Amino acid sequence: MHMDTKTIVIRSVDKINVVNCEQICYCLASASYAEITLENGFRITVTKPLKWVASQADVPYLIRISQSALVNIKHIVHIHRRDRTVEMTDGEQIRFTLTIKKLERLIQEGLQDNKSTGTDNS
């Protein structure tokens, strides 16, 4: 982890969480709240819309793939064209509504931006 990695503060019902954006695997919206899943499997539920999480994080490797899903491109294992889902490192399959071409472009751009900002951990 680098010192220039973005960190956000997320208030849940019972605590305040300080989260490194790179640790976010994905975030799913449901009604008026969002559930953030971290690399370690920990889940944080916030009473904020997905748009709020996206604006707070504002990093190139977190991309909006549908109205109800924000994913970290570093945690995408497969893009299933027929099912229109992305498979994440934890096995979760998340539907996307973008075109395949746009999804591939956003992933490419996110990976390139990540290398140019020096936050690539590989």
C-alpha cells in the first residue's frame, strides 16, 4: 500500500469506518442504502446512495457498471458476455448494463490511470 492511496470515511449505523479505496471490491445498491464489500470479506452498509460512494471514492479503478453496482476493476476475474455479468475475486457475479466495448474501455482506462498515478501494487 502506498501513502498516496485514497482513503474515505464511511459512517455506518454503529461505527465510523476508515476505508482505503483499494480495499473496496464492489458496492451494491439496494433501495436507499449501499453495501460495500471489502477485500477481506467485511461488509459495510451505509444509508447513502451508490452515487455518494462513487463520488467519495472518485478513483479510476472503481467503475459504475450498472445503476446498482460499482466495482473495483482489480477484483474482476472474468467478464461473462452471455450472462452480462462480471465475476469478482470472491466469486460474486454482478450484472452489468454497459456495452461490452464500453466496459472493456473503462477497465483499460482504469488500469492505465492506476499505473500513471503510481498506485499499482503489482
